[in-house]
Amino acid sequence: MDTFLIKAAQLILAFVILVIIHEFGHFLFARIFGVKVEKFYIFFNPWFSLFKWKPKRKEGTKPGFWNDTEYGIGWLPLGGYCKISGMIDESMDREQMAAPPKPDEFRSKPAWQRLLIMIAGVLFNFLLAILIYAGIVYATGEKYVPFDKATLGMSYSDEAKKLGFRDGDIPLEADGKVLDRPADTRIQMLQANSVTVLRNGRDTITIPMPSDFIFTLEEEAKKADTKVNFMAYRLPVRITQVAPGEGAAKAGIKKGDHIIAIDSVATPDLLTFFDALEGHADKTVSMTIARPNPAGASDTLSVLVPLSGASKMGVGLETDPSAFFDSKEIRYGLFASVPRGVEMGVERLSSYAQSMKLVFTKEGAKSLGGFGTLGSIFPESWDWIAFWNVAAFLSVALAFMNILPIPALDGGHVLFLLYEVITRRKPSEKFMEWAQMVGMGLLILLLIYANGMDIVRLFK
């Protein structure tokens, strides 16, 4: 329950931030061009609002930048909105649209101004993502082990091995693009037509990548016995702590020891080690230990280790690749962090756009999810860096989804405005009203379907 609440709190906080930034983009550009914004709401408020406030204005004074708008919080957490005067939107204010246009209305402004007002929400979401990424690299820098420094290569999942990957393979290129930063490598490999790896330190192997392989990995990740999601660094088995009174402590195992074999089966990496432990519940196994000595070498010794009913021995294991291999660390100053933030934002947007083609496949439609799926990508414990990483990604996703040329989305309005700019003809208000209603209907159906899929998965 605590995990659920933590994830839900993170989702709500991120959602509120993204909605405010998106709608503020519309608000700011509307006010810059002298368009009245009647309402600025977080969440929707059909029938009633949880909170609303409108600044008081002295009689006889002109409307200011802020004080001619009603601000509020709705009860339906499906987004937010700016009610821009003289615009056909989700409010469907036919009475206002039937009256003669006023100078401070959206419809009275030139097409290029209206276009900028509509693009502003998407623009602000993308700029927010860049700002977050820049802030993260400024605060934490980037530290990772380049693949060519990971001498043991990578460990791969069973489904990856079916494609042709082998434990120890080192990723080199995806569609000819050099793979360097591990944080970006997974999605680059999954979106590529082919991946090139280095095998046995000498052979270059090219492996074709199916376009729908990401769905295969999703199904594999749901299995209880899955130990690695596609690929992970192949790490030696080094002890970082020993629990008093447990099997390892009784056998004399110490912090810093390397386990190199179990019952004469070599364990060069963690996954091999875990596989070798299976089937030995409540048994005593023979382990070969390499223990560092004062001379800088290692002494080899054998110990008998009693295991628990869950085949556990009571140790902690080193899982940080930089503890074994040369790592690369980049620190960013205030000005250097901005270009890196832009680079990360563009990379995430490009990857997200490429992945959208999969939505129109059978497996892609099944993988769609609603609020439950969004909540699941947040960490189980509160971590601000992880939170902002997810929030930045969602901001990129929101920007991309909103610019799609679907009526009722910003992209739909942009499409009709571009038509007006090119043809010098405005679509009729009746057409715009029908387009808005059709678009809203499609979005509601999509929302029901996506959240319905969450419910279906819950009971599977």
C-alpha cells in the first residue's frame, strides 16, 4: 500500500507540474497578444470547482496581465485548461461564439498570433524537459562505464539470446551509430534494424532486430524467473557485506571475497552465480573463494556454505559496474549543462516519436495503458532525481502527443491554422465545433480503452 501511495503521489505531482506549465504557455502568449484568458484551471471542473479565485480589480481600471482571469482547481484529474476568449475549445461556449467578435478575442487576432498561442503549450512542455535534464546533469553529472571498458561484456536475457546475442557480447553500434552512454543504449538498440556487437574480443557480429521486439521483452519482464531485462553489465561476484549468523558468516566468508565457483561450476558473473545456487535449498555447497591478500594478489580457498530454504547465504553483492571497470565521469557547469539538456530532450523526443509507430500494431494496441501504467514507471521509494527524470520524459511525451494533428488537441488547432495561413481561408465555426466534438469523443474513447487495459492487466 505504501508503494502504491508513493507512486500515486509522484504521478499526481508530475501531472500537476506538467499541466501548469503547458497551460501557462497558452496563457502567456495569449496575454502577450492581448487576448483575454477567462479561466486558468488545473483539472477539469464540470458542474463545480474545488477551488476558484479571481483577483479584484478597482473600478475604472483596465484589465491587467493577471487580474482578468479566474484561477481554479477542478475535481476531474484528466488535464487542465485555459479558457481563451473567442476560441472554440472544450468549453464549447456557443453563446460567446454567436456574438460579434471583440478586439480582445482569439478569433480577432491574426493567424500567426493564434498559431503561436496554440504552439506555446507544447513548446513550454519541451522547454521544461530540457530545463529538467539540464538541472539533473548540472546537479549530478554523468558517470558510466563505457562498453569498451567493461571487459566481461554484457549479460543478456533469454529472449535476447534467441535473437543471437551471447553473454559477453559488447554492444558497438545500432544502425551504424556508435553506442556509448548506457542510459540511451537500450532504446537505441530496440529501435534499430540491426545491432553490431564485439564477441570474444575479436569477432564483429551483426544481429537483426525485429521491430516488435520491445513487446517480447515486456512479456519476458513479467515472468517471475526473469533475472535481466534485455541486457545488463556482466559483473564478478564480489561480497560487500556478510550477515552475522547466516551461512556465509558460518563458513568464514569475508567482505571483499570473490566467489569464483560453486561445486566446481565456474561463476564468472552474477547471473551464473544465481543460476548455480538454484536447487540447493537447505543444502551445504562447496564454494571456491578468491581472497585478496596484502601482496596485492589473491589466495584461493574452498569453504562449505550452508544455504537457507530459499538458497540464500546471507551476503550483499557488488552491483556497481564502476567498482570493477574504468568509468567515465562528466561534470557540467551551469552553461555546459544547457546544451546537454537540449541534446537529451531531442534524443528522448526522437525515440518517443519512433516508438509511436508501434502503437498501430496489434501488440502495440495491447500495450497501451492509462494512469496505472504511468504510475508504474515512477520509483517505489521517493527519489528526487528519479522523479525528475520521469517527469521530464512525461513532459516530452505530453508535448509530442499534444502536437498530433487530432481535433481537440493543440495539433488539431495548429493544423487548421496552417490551412488558414496557406489558403487564406478560415474553416467555418460550425466545422470547427464538429471537429472539436469528434476529437473530444476520440480522446475519451482512447482514455477509456487505455485505462481499461490497465484494469485487464490487474486481473490477469
